[in-house]
Amino acid sequence: MDTKVLQGSVVAITDNVAVPLNEVLNAVRVVKTEAIEEINPLIITQASAISSLPVDASSTDLMISISKSSDFPGDKLFEEFSRVLKPGGEIFIHQNSAVAKETSKSSLERKLLVAGFSDIQVVQMAESQSFGIKGKKPTWKIGSSFSLKKPVKSLPKVQIDNDMDLIDEDSLLSEEDLKKPELPPVGDCEVGSTRKACKNCTCGRAEEEEKVQKLGVTMDQLENPQSACGSCGLGDAFRCSTCPYKGLPPFQLGQKVTLSENFLAADI
């Protein structure tokens, strides 16, 4: 059988006083399926009494935990596992406890996820009362960043051949669309000395004349306003009850009286 030298270092921890070397090697073979030789693991016993591992950061390729207690390893040691493992390094947790087996599996898987490990898998062991869980530290480091390259979407190229049937735009128009719009008739009001509105007046002169007729004011009075009392031009507040200019806006004597644009508009 071909053998392969394990590159890097292996660290094994246990809460027991002593652990056989063969048990550590068997745990290594579970993770590293190929045959391995020249392995010299660092074994730390009674690790439940320590809070940090005497190992440099990012210096370990494989971390192994062997325990009979479901309370080992603690949360602090999971932080240490992530610290000492190299990016891409692997971890294997071997539990020899038959108490609350399924609960222990779920708890360990959750702790590995919280610690940042990926590719977490449950490994079936030869012993019925034991189980193993392995995971991998991501290759990226915490705080690293990279740019996202958005794919450039090019517009599709359309080739137009001379033989292609093109739609005539005029064919899309109906007979109603081709009809010219009817413009309103132009006013033919007589502009002269009389300034008389036409029959079909659309400029508003007919309405002004009708308003003037109701007031009883002649066109001559509008063109050349005169006042007997001298107060007609000041407005309705100063006009007498029989004033012919009552209802018209104030004006200056001798000046043509003009009606405002909203003079004919209803007050309500």
C-alpha cells in the first residue's frame, strides 16, 4: 500500500488523564483516508482545566478532540480550535459517551457552526457507543474582502437583411388618424366705431354687450364716461342709486371704461 507523509502538524486534546497513541492515530485515519506515516502528534491531556492551547495561531493542520464527557470541549476551546488551525485546516471530535447521543451531536454541530467551521459531517464509528464529527476551517480569513465582478451584458446584435419584410408605418394609421383636426372658427366681430359683436361671436364681446345692456350703459358712455356728480369714477361706494355706471369698475373721467376678464364670471 502506498503511504503518504502527513504535511504539517497534528494536535490532539482530551479531558482524560492519559490517552493511547493508537486512539489518536485512528482518529487521524478517519479524517485522512489515505495511509499516513511519520506522524508525531502533540497530545494535551486534562485539557478541560485550561482555557487556551499552548500552540501558535494558524500553525496546525489537524485538530483532534477525544472525550467521554458531553460537556467537553467547552465554548472557549472552540474559539481556540479556530485560532490554532490554518485556513483550510480540519477538526475531528470523537465522543465515547452513550448518554444523550443525539443531543450531543446537535450541540457539537451547532458549536462548530458558531465557531466558523464549514463542511460539518457526522462520522459513523466502529464502536456503537461513540460517534465523530468533522469540519473544516474556511480558507478565507475573518475581515478579508474581495471585489465582486459583475458580468457585462452586451446587447444582442440584430442583423437586418435587404430581404427582410419591413412594416410600413403609414399602414398602421387608420382613416380617422389621417383626418385633419377641425379648428374653431375665427371670430368675425366688426372692429370699428360701433365695435359690434358678430352673430357667432367666440371672443366674449357678445357677453360684454349683454352685460352692458343689463346695466343700462350705452357704448358712448363706455367710450367717453362723464359724471354729473363727479363721483362716478370712484366706484359703487361713491355712486348714487341712479348712476348709469353702477356695477362697473372704477375709472378716470374721460378715459375709456374697460371690463376685467372675470367681469362676466359668476360669483359662486
